[in-house]
Amino acid sequence: MVGTAVKPNGDVDLKKVLGGLARHPTSIRSLVSTGIDFNKALRSLRGCRSFVLDAVLGSEGLIAEA
């Protein structure tokens, strides 16, 4: 379903998603679970964003020199 539901420009074709869910209603549970996992991962990444930026760019926003 995922391979056919994504348009060449990266947008999601909602008709194809809904059609796939209508043909395979048991996939709804997996789709919801994937969405929940995605949201947890995104929150986690947002929580450590400043740490990663400081590690990469240095505390003053510039690359730290050794």
C-alpha cells in the first residue's frame, strides 16, 4: 500500500490510502501503531536537538576548533 500511495512528488495519495484500507482493514492497526511510533521518535529527536547542535556546531553556534 505504501509504495502506491506516495506520489512521485512525495505527497500522499489519500484515495489510494483509503482504498488500501478498505481492501485490507486489518492493516489499520499497524498504520496507527506506526503513527504512534513516529510521533514518539519525533518528540525524542526534538528533545535532544539542542544537545546535538551544540555537539556539532559548538556551544556558540560555530564549529569548535581543537
